[in-house]
Amino acid sequence: MSFSLAVLGVLFVLLLLRSAPLIVTIGLPCVAYILIEGLPISLFAQRLFTGIDIFLLLAIPMFALAGEIMNSGTLTDRLVAFAQTLVGRLRGGLAGVNVLSSMFFSGITGSGAADVSATGSLLIPMMKRAGYSAEFSAALTAISAIVGPIIPPSIVFIMYASLSGTSVASLFVAGIVPGLLMSCAHFATAIAISYRRGYAAGEPTSMKRIIETGIGAMPALTVPFVIMAAILFGITTATEASALAVFLALALGLVVYRTLTLSKLFSGAFRVGSDMADTMLIIGVSNLLAWILAVERVPVMLAEAVLGLTTDPILVLLLINLILLVAGMFLDTFPALIILTSVLLPLAQSVGVDPIHFGVIISLNLMIGAVTPPVGILLFIATRIANADVVRTVKETLPFLAVSLVVQLIVTFVPALSSGVASLVR
């Protein structure tokens, strides 16, 4: 390891422990590396721009805008109402509604943070009024949202596709079964805990009510299918499909539901623009760090070190999962995805892992990490909405994290559930 790389690593860890802004945590060590190596400082700007000058990345703000428009147009209320008629009458039905609503909403936004904010703002107060603890409500909302970037469309898969050169359509298809398995595991766990604690059952419903709420939610629920069909049949690229998603969101909000106003549209667009400006800068500096690691042959050295210990694919995959889970606890999703894809994908391929399969593995691991401290962005969003105690909320997540890890291991060692399904549409 070179002296400059050692300095980069020490600075990165120190800034991370000091909770410095992420762009500083990643960017400052890169600047130090450039100066020590005697490289032109203009390299910083060059690599930052190169990291975001990718046509496919335009899909990220577009899908985010589509989700914001739909949420502003009372989409969340309709999805929750439909979910409540389906499972709300069970004991712990509101907990099941929470999971089901996140699954529905994940097919709209592709973002875990958007799912937590949208469903949590509506369901957490409802759950607290029904007798659920604030901590349980926050934990369930956070953990159920990890399927947001797994069930298509997925912003995380788009980012991974741009890094790995894989097909967005294949990744979208590969995420369907793992996402549904994860939601089913969370649903079963939530209902089991609700029965054990004696949480109340919801009010009975009727087939008429199910049909009414289903019709109200159906236009929104068809959007993911339209987007997937457009991509899979070659009608549009992923970027063009994101623009189609915005158009459909506008049509639903302005014409079908008639709940979207210009003020809501402008404020939503401003929020997305502000968030995406920050996100793109982080993507840019993360790309620079990934470039430095590649120049220093870190992926090659890691692969040689691991394969020097074992060439057993099972042990290598377990080690990769462990690295991803730990990294996800300390890094936000996009920086971790950019850095770790460049480091771990060559190692995974060396033991025969398909890049599509690895995309699902890395995405699931990083989303599970997004619910664990010290970063745990999804957990802290839900905790803030619920006004809950963080430590007790973390304890409430443990059963859900346990079943999530079981699903993660199943997906890791049964590639037919992800890349196998994706191969059917290649």
C-alpha cells in the first residue's frame, strides 16, 4: 500500500468518525491523495464531472420527481386505503397495512427514503392512535421501506447499472422476487409480534369496499407495469422511461385524481432539485474515490487476499455480505454502492457470481444497512416522524433485521430467484 493511499484511508476514517458532511468525508481525502501524488488538482473537478456525466443517471432525478408528484397528489392515501381494506381487519392489521403500503409505494418511487417519508407521515400517527408503540411503529416503517430500491423501478439499480455496465431491465426483473420475499417476511413478522402483544384488530370490511379502494388505487398501481413494459419491450430506454413516469404522474395528479396543484408541483420539484444537487455531488466525489482505488489496484489486492485464504464460493459470498453489511452501517447508499461495486464486483465474478445477481446482493445488503446505526438514514427518518426513542426503536428492529438477513442469505445462495428470473427476459 502506498503512503498516499494510507493517508487517504486514515483521513477517511477520521472524518467518518467525526460525522463530517459526506462530501467532505469522501472529497477531502481524495484531495490529499492528489496533492501527495503530485497530480494536477484539476483532476478533482475532472473526475467529479466524469462521474455524473452519464446519460443513464438522468433517470434518478426523474424517477424521484415522479414519486414526489404522485405523493403530492394524495397517492399515499389511496394506496394505504386499499391496503387497509385488504389486511386491516387482521389482528395487527395496521402493521400489515404498513408493510403492504411500502410494497405498493416502492413500485412508484424506487427510493427507500421517499417510502419512509410518505407512508410514515400517514401511518405512524394512525398506528400510535391504535395502541402501537411509537418505537414499534417507527421500526416497522423503516424496515418495510428497504424494498423501495429493490422492487422496480429502482434508483439504486440504475446507479449500479451505470457502474457495472449491466442491463437496467434485467436488474429490474431480478429485483421483483427478492423484494416480494422481503416484504412477505416483514409482513409475517409484524403480524406475529402483533398477535403476541395483543394489538387490536381492524374493522371488518366488505368486497364492495375492497373494489372501491382498488379502483381508486389502480391507476397509480399500473404505473410500474407500464414503465417495466416500456423498458422490457424496447419501447424506451430506462432514462426515457423515467420521463414517461413523470408524464404519467402529472396525468394522474392533474387529470385522473385532480389533487395536484401548481404550488404542490413547484414545491415538490424544488425539493427534488435540492436533494439531487447534493446527491450528484456525492456521486461525483465517490466516483473519484473509486477511480483512486482502481489506480491503486485495491480491488485486485482484495481479490488476491481473499482467494489466498479460500476459493470456496460460499465462504467468499459470506465474506462479501459481511463487508457490505458493515459498510452500509457507516455509509449512505450511493457512496457505498459506487465504492464497493468497484472493489467487490471483480471478487464476486472471480467465484462465478453473475453481475446481475451481485447487483441484487449489494443493493439488499446496503438497504439493510440503511436501517442500522450509526448512519441508518431510514431508521432516523422514521424515528423523527414518530418522535420515538432511538435506542428502543433499534431494539424493535432486531426481529425484522433477523428475518431480513435470512432472506438476504436465501437470495445470495439461490441465484435463480434473481438472475435466474432475469435470464427469462434477456
